[in-house]
Amino acid sequence: MREHPIQYFYHVTQTIKDRLYSFIALIVLLIGTSSKYEHYVERGAFVIGVLVLVYSFFKWKNKTLTFDGKQLIYKEGVFSRKTSIIPLVNLLNISSEDPLLLQILGIKKATLHIVGNDDITFSLGKKNLIALEKAINIRQQSINKEKTTFLKGKRLLAAALDPIKLFSSASILFTLITFLQNLNNYEDSGVIEVFKSITMEDLPQIIVGFILLYLIVLVISYPLSILLVMIQYAGYQIKLEGDAIRILYGIMKRIDRKVPIQQINGILYEQRFGQRFLGYGQLWLMTMEGKILLDVSVQEKNVNSVLEKLLPELKIERFAPPPKRSLLLFEQMPILLSLILVFLYYYFFGYSFFLYFLFIPVFFGWLKWKHESYSELKNNIQIKKWRAGSLKIYSLRKTTIQDMAISTSWLQRKMGVKTILLSQRSEEEVDLYQAENVKI
């Protein structure tokens, strides 16, 4: 089985970009557009173009994927041939991420996720992809009704409050506004003179002004963030097909991922800082490949209803009380150090304005300690914590935890505290602070 013929042209552009672009740019930079070398450049470009076409053809021709019932045989290469024999048991799943152009041409860009090896990407027609999935028994008959999630009302607003999308939208808008304002003023803008005139007394006003300006840009860019969310998660669907969960969404890039349930290590419910105002968060599957988005925006109280049909054994139960209050001192050590540094800065330089920034680390440190909790249930371990401005709730299968590492610093030993690091069947690791009498 070979890739779709349209991939031949992709190999042409990829070869030029990866192997020739910098070389050609260097030649043009050195000789410029001098007529003295023009005929050499034309002849060289013609020869290189023919070689690229021939090389790309053999690269496409030699890239094959076959299945003999128990294993996959993958071959690729032109000058150096590579053959990979992959037992079927090492195949995790097949997913696809299809750009809009491939969707129009009816092509699916499938990625085969392999245990212990690099993923294999293969562009196939829809019929060939379905045939491959059937051959290796990935696609099964659906036994549950399809569950479709529509982004409406608060769900759409909460998804758009994702700081990553919101700040990316704001950055785009902020850059565009700045560029348009200075389009005709770069030569006489006097930027260097302005910076030279700034003194330490002006610094607080500059910081406050920049923060206010950026907040205004964030508010203006919020509609743009909503539009990006609508495009990215359009047609969001969750299906239970046999023993696997299938997730589909997107327009510009159509995502089609299928995850066998036995390869799921646990679930992660995350409420980022902006989303907490509306009471919504994101639900992730923790798999051997990493995190996979399961639901765009769901309330914490509704997480169990989402998991009821998909993963009932990972339902979130009532959490144990927070750890001992003696942990508060250890958790606040960075804040205590910052207090000392700011006090020294204020003592020597006398800028009381910076004291207001003390409330930020103190507030977030208190939130981090307040939300820390741990509980061990029959089939899973549940950890609740506050990290990097977001609330995270882990529900991990006990059978997927490979090992547990424990480390203690001198201060931790004096306080009767240890740091526990849980490692799973993937690169995902979960760390938590617990008292000495906690057993896992």
C-alpha cells in the first residue's frame, strides 16, 4: 500500500524546504541578481528541479506499508532503505489530523502510534484508511449512541476564556495595532530618545499603563478568541466504538483520534484561571501518548456524567481533607524569600510601589495550598492540586502506575514531609506533597 499520489507533490515541496531552501537563499544572497551569473543560475535551477522531481518520485514509490495478519511492515528511503517490522500488539491506535486542503481532496493523513518507536504518518484515501483499520481490527461496530457536544452559551464563553487562546488572540491584535500605529513613523519615532528619558520614578506608571493597555487589548480580542474556538472545535463529537473512544472536531484541521480504553491511564480535569469564573473546565484523557482533549468545556459537577458511559471506573469521588497545615510553611518558602527580597529592595531604594506585588504570590500560594488533596480509592488514585494558575484534578488507574519515587530535602525531613512522584505508562508524571504517614 502506497500513499495517495498527491503526496508526491508534498515530497517535492518538503525536499525543497528541508534540503535546498537555505542553500538557494545563500546563493541568491551572494550573487544577487547580477546578469553575469544569470544563465548559470537558470541552468542550475533547471538541473536541481529535475533532480528534486526524480528524488521525490522514488521517495514516494519506496514508501510502502503492508500488513500480513500479525505485523506491519513499513519501508521507506531512497539512497538508504529502511524497513521496520512492527508487531501488531505494539500498535497503540490510528489518528488523523487533516488540513482543510486534504479534506477537500478527500485525503486523510493518518498517524500510526507505535510503542517504543517513532510514529508513522501515511496519507491515504478514505477507502484505503478504512480498509487498513478493518484489517488491523481498530475500527469496531458502535455499541453506544453517539454523544455530540455543541458549544453554546456559557460553554463557548468558557472555552474562549482559555488563557492560551485568549493571549494568542491578544498578541495578534496587539502586534497588528502596534504595527499600524508605527507604519509611517519608524524613521522619526525617536524611540531611543524616549527610552533615554525614562527614570526610575516613571517605572511604576509605565508598568501600570502597560498592564491597562494589555487588559484593554484582551477585552477587544475576546470576540476573536471566540471565533478561533468555534473554528477549532466545530462539529465536536464523542463516540464509543467497541472498546475505544473516538473524538472528532475541527474545520481548518480535522482531528480524528481513536483511543482504546485499555490504553487510558486516567483522566485530568483542568480549570484554568479565566475559566474558573464561569465554573467550567477542560477534560483530558491521560494515555500512553500523552494528554488528549476529551471535552472542551464541562462543569466540575458534570464530569462524572460525562465519564458514566465512557470510563465509569474513573469517576471523581469525594476528596480527602487537605494535607497537614505544617505543609503551608514549606509551600510558602518561595513567597517568604520574595518577601525578604522585596523588603530589602524597599529598604535600599525606597520604592513602596513594588510592595503591592506581594499580594500576587501570597494569594496564589494560598490557593495552591488550599486546593492540595489526595485520596486513594478502590481502583484509582485521585489528586487535586493548584498548579500554574489552574485547578487540576487527576484520577489515575492504579494498574497504570509503574513506580513511585520519594525524595526529601533537609527542610522536609524536619517538617515530617516527603515529596512523592508517581510515574505512569507514559511520560506523564504527577507530583504531590504528602505527610509521612500517607501510604500508597
